[in-house]
Amino acid sequence: MSLSLAGALGLSTRLPRSRATSSHRASSSSLFLFYLSASSCFSSSVAARHAGFHSQSCSVLRDTCPAVPGIRYFHSSPQIRRTAPHFTYHVAASYSAKGHLFNSENNVFTAGLPESVDSEATDLQECKKSFDKRKRPKSGQDAFFYSQVGNTETTTFGVADGVGGWVESGIDPADFSHGLCEYMTCAARLWPQGASSKTLHPKDLMQIGYDEVIRDRSIVGGGSTACLAVAEPEGVVEVANLGDSGFIHLGLNAVRHFTHPQTHAFNTPFQLSKTPERMLVQMAIFGGPTTLSDLPKESNVTHHQVRHGDVLVFATDGVWDNLTPQDVLGVVSRNMVDIGAWIEKDGGVEVGPLLAELAQATTGKKANNSSLQARLAVAIAKEAKDTSHDSRRDGPFAKEVQRAYPGENWRGGKPDDIAAVVAVVVESASS
């Protein structure tokens, strides 16, 4: 991402930010429950958790499961047996740091199976301590996360893109984006422990993560965009997007929805931020403009009803500055058809009979790098990486620069950190 122009939570003065076109935003990736190393937050083994795992069959606020269109949320108490179609979300991520070579074998993450929460953590701060900064995925300053929500079948996942301009103030933007993802994962994983509400919306989850970042003295400052979802087994997905990371909903060779970036001006996205204490003191003594901070409540919220075979993609602007929605659709469609997840029939496209098998949805094990979702995530990240270094192919960022600043003569792609999270939707029979 580009320059940081965001302030700490609670600042009353808010001024516009300007960011040079040569500045780049970066973030680093974070995962929690299914992180690269075993988390000390969860003491029991995977096998033990699976043995005692009883998920909610219907995660709605009310005591019944009406087949009513629109958003529905999950409840902490047991619900009645499921009568509606049941959806699962098979998630993988791929990433690459700016200036690093892309490695399709190592730069990939796949989500694990639902587990019963058996955590030693008593609060979010204790949970956060389980993350090892040294074991972050090598994605520069882009961050991403995936988590089950409590003991429910609801999941949450998304991306955060650290504001690279904070480096000029001696601050590592990765700490903010990582911290945000780690706290959001903890809040989801421990839910409803400590929760003030029986519902959990993505905007609320973003607020919890942001509040904890502001309180965390180990995170000196920084800023980040964020785009995340809460996905329910009934097929309802709620998305909250702040800034110019983004989400695309694809189905059977079509774009069903694409988020529009939130920006204050050219290359100036909305962003969460935290201003270091020393900068606040300097501002108080010497005056001058304060930094700007947008808030989670300003994020754009959308609701989506998914179908069997749909593909959801959440990505930082390392993807969207280099690939259009149609580019991403093309990458996903080619791979879905080549692999057999979508099949061409009678001049159209339909979901192939092997979708669940390709997503490794029926193995009872954590999906691996050969799973459909991992292959899609890698394909998107690689296409964005290749395009970012192609001086002959103007991506969306180059075209925007040409419109806003004709004299800049910007051509080709925009090298940046890249993170792409992919969820493949699989519907199972009613039970």
C-alpha cells in the first residue's frame, strides 16, 4: 500500500492524505488457528478436538432456521436440526512479498478442519501472545487470516494491507496489519467468550481487532486497509471492506459482485491507523497537521447468497492494482474448467460432479497444496506477480495514473506485496 495518512483512534482532527504514486503499500500475512506452527492458545490435539466437536447446525439469531433471503447471523445456543441446504467454505491463500521471487510451493496456506475450541487463553491479549512474529508467512506487509467462529460452523477470513508509508517514520507497517488479523482471529476463535453481543458481524470483528491494536503497546503505530467476511453454513456471506483491498464473488464464469475501493483521493484509500505517542507529543508541542484515521464503522458492508461451486476471492491491492475483475474471472474460470470443477455443457457452464473431491471436502483431513482452492489462490497470486513486473501490460493502477497524472508516463504493472484468499463454496445435502 502507499503512504500512511492515518491517525490513532480518538483523534478528533481529520485531514485528507496525499500519497505519491511511487509509494507502495505493503502488509504481512497472519494466520491463527491454522497457522504455520502449533499455537499455544489451544492445548488439546486436533484429534481430541474432532472427537468432541459438536457444531451448531443452524447459526441464526432466532431459534428457528427460516429459509428467508437476506443476512442471518449465528447464535451461541444450540439450534434446531438443519432443514436448509448446507454450505462449507474451503479456504486457501497465496502470497508474495514485493522484491521476492514467487514460490508456488511455499507461498501457500490451506485452512484446516472445524475444531472444538479448547483454549488456555483467557482473553484476547493472552491469545495474541501465541503468535510468533518470526514465523509470519513471507508476504512482505500483507496480512491475511482464516478462523472458525467459536464452536459453530461459521467461518471468517480476509486480508489486511499495511500502509508502507509508515516506514518513513521508522515504523514497521507489518506489525499493524498482522496485529489486526491476529486479534480478529482471536476474537472469532474465542467467540462468544467476552462478547457483548450474541451476533458477530465482520464490521464488529474489524472493530474488535482495531481496538485491541490501539491498546497493544507492542504495536507502536501504523495503518492498514481491511476486507473480511463472515460466512455462514446457510450460504449467507457478509463482507466488510475498508479501503482498496477488495472482494470478488464469482459463479459459473460470471462476476456476481465486486467491491469498489473506498478512497479519499487518488491512491489514498480509507485505512485504519494508529499514531505513535511520540508523534502525538510532537504535534501537541509544535502543531502541524494531524494524521487521519478512518474507522471500521465507515467500511462498506454487503450481503451475498452463495451457491454450490461459487468462488470468493479476497485480495490486497497488490492484486487489484495489476488485475481487473475480468482478469481474475479469467484466471479462475480457466483453472476451474481445466481442473473439472466447472464443466462446459450445451454451450454453457455448470458445476462439475467432482467439486467436493477437488476441494478435498470429504477427506476428513486438512486440505493440501493440490486442493482446488490452493491451486486457484496460487494462480491468482502468480498472475498478479507476473503482471506487476510486465512493463508492456498496463494494469488498473497504471491506467489510473495516466488519467490522474498524464505527465507521469507510468507504464506496465505495479510491484507490490500480494495476498489472495480464495474460498470455494461446496453445498452438501440437507440433513
